[in-house]
Amino acid sequence: MAGQRRPESQRRNQDGPQGPDGSSKAGLPRQPAARLTANRMRVISITSGKGGVGKSNVVLNLSLSLLAMGRRVFLLDADMGLANLDVLLGLSPVHTLEHVMMGQVDIKDVVLTGPRNLKILPSSSGISEMSEMSFEEQMHLFREMSRIDEEMDYLFIDTGAGISSNVLRFNASANEVVVVATAEPTSITDAYALMKLLSIKYHVREFKLIANSVRTEADGRSVYNRLKKVCDEFLRVQLEFLGAIPFDENIHRAVRRQSPLVESYPSSPAARAFRETAALLDGSGTLHSPGSFGAPEKNTGPNGFWDRLLHWKKVK
């Protein structure tokens, strides 16, 4: 897939807080994590209310940490119009999702292979049309994505920041939503706004939090406590703390080298924190299916991830 990078060229909505089988998603007991098998895939969105919080670095280093543990990981760059995962890895895709949308290539030919056999589906950068897709265009793209047949343990979705329709739909269709926030008041406020909209408009009832680029573990816990307090009081959703990633100058060095932190500086404080967070995520026991919190669903069948994407009602 080597070549010159082109400079030109985006949980499902229900009528109410019910799953497809009519069961309530609220108030159900949390179940132990099921053992990952070849035909079971955890679909996890990594998202943020505010840009610039290090979300792409988080998802990339978590993915590689899980690969080092023997997991199989597929990474979807869903930041339509401002994608940069290929840049962080020093990859130069000839084709991206933009070319799939234009009917120029098959989506299977767009998939890149990164470090440790990480599978990546790159999006476009600097293309406003990709970030302003109509509902019908989004559904066409999701239909193309559903043709990818990969046996994976994890599908990570690196969403864009904010509350655009692209961001909300990817988050709402994932099995698990991980919010990345820093200690900055604007980041905390925007993270709450994102969770509020997902809970009210899409009935998402459970979130996880990673506090990124914090000075101390106590600072990370403070970010969590502030968000949990308002979530408990106003949203009635569950918020789980996955941990804190410390501020680490090696992250900036790794970005300049276009090499992931856990590969370039494996002994750095942040790299150790990424591995610890990945291990916690791998055994966190907070998986849920469309109708309940429990064992991860299969990626095939009427309630699979791609099927849910394709069967949304258009949310106004």
C-alpha cells in the first residue's frame, strides 16, 4: 500500500430506551466479561467532546498494547475529513474511504497493515465533503464497510471530536464508548456535553473514561470524579474510570518520529500506562449487547454492529 499520500480528495438510534428485543437497557446488572473468541468482536469507540486531547494517540497505543497481548485488532479511522492515523504511523495510503465513496476502489483494497499486523481503514484528510455527508451518503459508506470480513477480537473506532452526526452515529452503534478527556475545564465540559447528547438522543447508558495527559494519578481521578458527579446527578448513566495517561514528552517525540509511543519508548511512563489501561479494558467486564449489558455480541446476524448502522432511523 506504499505510495504518495494524496492531499485532497465522515448506539444505534432506537425509538426509546429499548433494545431490538424490547428489553430495557437501564438498570441491568453488570456481567463478567466473556472470553473473546474468533467469532466475537468488541466494538469500541474512542471519542472526545473536544479536539486536541490526544484521542488518536490513545486509540493507537491501546490497539498496539492489545496486539502485544495476542489480541487481533482492527482500527477504523472514523474522523471523516480530518483523519490522521496514517500520519501517526508514517503510512502513505494510495486510496482512502473517499475513493470508496467515489466508486473508484473496493473497500477491501483500502485496508492498511501497520505495526504488529494492526489492520487500519484510513479516511480522508482535508475533504470537507467527507465531514458533511448526508444521511444517505453515510448509509452507503456503512454498507461498504460491512463488506469487510475480518476475524478480529477488537474493532476500535477513532471518531472525530464533537457532536456531528458522524461522531454520534459511530458512538451510538458501538458496544462500548470510551471518552477521552484532559484536566482542562473545556475538555471536561465538552465531554459531558457529548455524553449528555448520546444519553438523551441515542439512549446510551454506559461510558468509560480515560483521563489523558494529566500530571498525576490524582489529577486523572479528579477529572473522573467531576464528570461522574454530574453524570450521576443529571444523566443517570454509568461512568467507569479506565485510568489516567500521564503527560509525557516522549509522546511528542513519537509523533515527530511517526512511530507509536509503545513501540518507540516502551519504558516511558505513558507507555506503561497505556499497557495497564489496555489490560484493564481487556478484562474490564463491562461489555453489553444491544438489549443488555453482558457478553459481547457476534459481529454477524441481525443485531451485529454493521446491521445496526444500516437500520437506524434518521435522527433529527
